[in-house]
Amino acid sequence: MKFEVTILGCSSATPVFNRNPTAQLLNCNEKPYLIDCGEGTQQQLIKFNLKAAKIDHIFISHLHGDHYFGLIGLLSSLHLNGRIKPIHIYGPEPIKEILEMQFKYSDTTLKYELIYHFTDCNASKIILENNDLVVETIVLNHRIPCTGFKFTEKKRLRKLLNSKLEEDQIPVEYFPLLKRGVDLTLPNGNVLLNADYTTDSAVPKSYAYCSDTLYDERYFDKIKNCDTLYHEATFLHDMLDRANETHHTTALQAAQIASQVGAKKLIIGHYSSRYKTLIELLEEAKTVFENTQLAIEGNTYQI
Amino acid sequence: MKFEVTILGCSSATPVFNRNPTAQLLNCNEKPYLIDCGEGTQQQLIKFNLKAAKIDHIFISHLHGDHYFGLIGLLSSLHLNGRIKPIHIYGPEPIKEILEMQFKYSDTTLKYELIYHFTDCNASKIILENNDLVVETIVLNHRIPCTGFKFTEKKRLRKLLNSKLEEDQIPVEYFPLLKRGVDLTLPNGNVLLNADYTTDSAVPKSYAYCSDTLYDERYFDKIKNCDTLYHEATFLHDMLDRANETHHTTALQAAQIASQVGAKKLIIGHYSSRYKTLIELLEEAKTVFENTQLAIEGNTYQI
């Protein structure tokens, strides 16, 4: 099953040349989930040939503009392009008022429904569960209410051992229950032991998205053992004071967090516009956590 | 004196690959004036190496998102980049409420002042006058309140005929008054006739910006004899019904308007996303008005 994330924007606060404000597109089993939506996200989707029309779920971490100013434009374009399928929006409550005011003054009545799921910045909660994944909020520590999001794959069905099934001439009608791990006792008394015909599926993976936040151990438990951790790394560690003041994280801290929570892979992003090149941020993180990658726009990362 | 306009966005409604929503940067005597501000305008300014920090005046025609969704991001970035100089915003009154709500929820107190000048969609008015130009609104006919803007250069000082001034050894102290067209009677009774020492300056030029609007003769008087007319041309004329329904103009109509008002040059833009190439729009307009050009992003047009 596909479980990967494409970076649409990796800049913090203000865009710089070739670095847009934050947005990511998670692909879970060929369904796209949009995480944050900075200005220009719809143009980035076009640029990378990703279909905005397929997005049904949009997650907004907080109401700093570099994380949501592109939302109104994306929703407007979907409307103008004839969308009728609802969209679920997960984010802080005022997002509704902000969107509705702008639709009012443009005299726009959306042809599709917006279904809001307001996030609680005080308590982690499951905000979405479907056949493919579970999404929980992560309570972050920023200047305004802010949550991250943890995406965990659902446990998959067991894998059939086709050669063994053929050898014993097991009818296909039995396959669905075997996939579900059931042992079958046939009318003649024979028992088909599930373990003989299937193997366990891949272990479900998880993706934790943490932007923007101060280094704060209270959320570490929620992202423990995640397969891929995206963590903001706005500054190099020599700017720790500035990071603390603005409630952001340094590259070194992001790496320490990845190490501390037992993440398998770390992606850093949300770079301050002061960094013309990013190699120093990467190198700093790697001193603590070797399996670190830079979030680069247009790149797709397997989780 | 420099009087030119750079196209930052030429798309209507929704962006398409390489065509952003509407925005233009007028340069009058090295001072930039931003006209409309669709999503991604700040990124376009970066791309074309134009300094957002130098903009003091922003004109918003109306509150359809493709003309203003980039404003909040641009203003936020200027704030984050340390701006303290006020910005004048000319546009429909609700723009204030929309901006203020978003600043409130992001807990942003701008370090500079926003000075609002609300446009009246019922009557054309002078909304800005300084040493370089006069800006008037143009009452357009769109689905929601909408004005265009006419930018007219101020009459320049007369040009000095330097060789004649040298020949007659005229002191430099006399130059400022000569530039202003004054005849001077000297203490010895000699008269310096202005016409002997100066020539007329270039005739002031005007730029009329008309987007979005139905073809409506009521505004033609206001754009009469303009040097450069930017007029929206959302559709080809075979889609006239759709143009009328959505209160837009066809390329043919834009050319008819240019011809009817005696414009010297026409720039068309605000293309529907349905047009993958633009040559047909240009050719259609040229059948009526030869001196037509396509608005192309990054291109600068002398007025």
C-alpha cells in the first residue's frame, strides 16, 4: 500500500525564491490528504501535477498565514471547477469564520459542502478514522493554538500464500476469511489452520507531522516510535534564543526529538528565509540523527 | 520618466500552469504601484526580482479571490520583514474586515499602518494624487462591486534648451522658474522669453486598468484616449453568452472598446483557464484593434 508524502512548501513565515510556505500532500493508498495550505499551494499542486480535485481531507495545524493562506484560494478553485463532493477541514475553529466571510463578500455559495472538524489544542484526539488510516492530533506548543497530526496506517489483511493454497486446492470462497486470520473447520472435520495459508501483513506505519512548535517533551509520547517524523527546524542551533522566543525548533533539537522518540526517519523543514542554502541545517541534524532528510519541494518521501 | 507596467498574473478565476491570478506592478517614476493581488503575488514579485518593500500603494478592484487572495500574505510578509512605513490600500470597504480578522486570529499586530481608502462602485473618483500621477476609479459592471483604475501622469516641467542657455550665459538660478514656463524680466529691463529657452515636456500619459467587467458603454468616457488600455478578455467571442452571464468581456469586445475610446495600445489578459494557448485571443482582438498585446507574466509594457 502506498504511504508517502510530497512536499509542496518548505518555507517558514515568508516565501523565498523556490521555497513556498508550508503544505504537504500525504498519499495513503492512493488517497491524498492535504496537510497545511500556505499561499500558493494550489499552484504547487498544478506544478507537480497532483490533482487537487481528489483531496477530500485538509488538515490545518494553526492560523499563522504561512500554514493556511492558500486554503481559501484552493477551495474557491475547486468550486469554480465544478466540485460537488464535500471536503472535510480539520483545524482551529476560527477557520470557519475566516472562510465564510470571504465567501460572503465574493458572493460565493459553494456547490459542495465544507464539513468542519475543529481541533482542540489542549488534548490529543482521533479526528479521522477510515479503512486506510487513523489521524490523531498532536498538541504542540506554539504562540497561538496549534496541533500537529499523526497519521497511522490501519492494520492490513493477512497475505495469502498462493502456492500452498493451490497445492491444497483451497476454494477461493475461503480466501476472504483466511485474509482476516480465521481458522476454518470444514464439514468433513478437517481444519484449515490460518497460519498454514497466510503470513502477517506489513506492520502499519505512522507519519507524525510537527509544525510549528517549541521543543516540549509533553508531545513526545504521542509521536513515539513513528516511522517518519516531519519536524520543523526553523533555525540552526546557534539561534536557539530566537527559536525559543518565536516558539520554534532548531535543526539540532528536531534531531534530538527524533532520537528521543525512536523515530526511524526524520524530515526537517519550515526553514527560515535567512538560510539561502540548507546544507548546514541538514548537517547539524545529522550530527545527532543520521537518518535525516531535508524537505524539498516536489520531492516525495516514503514513510 | 519611467511609466510602465509589469504583469505578475494574467489568469482569471483559477490559476493554471504558468498563469497566476491577476496582479500588475505599475512603475511610475521608479515608484511601484500594485494593482490587484491574486494568490501568489508575493511569490511572483520574488520570481521577477521586484521589491515588495518599495510598494506604498495597493489598488484592489473587487473582492473576487483571484484579485485579492494574495494581499493578506503580502502584507504579513512585509510585517515579518520589518516594514514600518504605512501602506495605502484602495478597494472595497470589506477588505478591512477581512484583513483584520485574519490578523486577529494569527495574533498579529502590524508594525506599520494600513491606511484604507474605500472605493465607491457607483461614482468615479480621484483616489490618489501625488507629484507623479493622479489615480481615478473607473466604475465597472461586474457581479459584485468593482472598479478599474486610471493612472494619469502629472504634467512634467518644461525641458531646458541647454545650448541656448549656455550661449546667452543665463545663470542657473533662473532655471527652476524657466522649467515652470515663466517669462523673466531682468532688472536691466531685458526679457527672457520662456519659449526661447525651453520646450514643452512630453505629453502626460495614461494607463487604464479594466478588470473585471461586462461590456458597458457607461465607463468608456472615463478611459477615452488613454495611451494604454489593459482590458480583461476572459473569453473568445464565440463564448459571448458565457461572458455576459459571468459579467466578463470577450477578446473581440476588448478590441472594440479600445477602438471606440481611441486607446493607442491595448493589452488583454484575465484569460479563462480553458485556453491552453493564447494566440487565438490575440488574433481575435487584432481583427478589430491591431495594436493589441497579450499580458504575459514577467513582461513589462511601456505605457
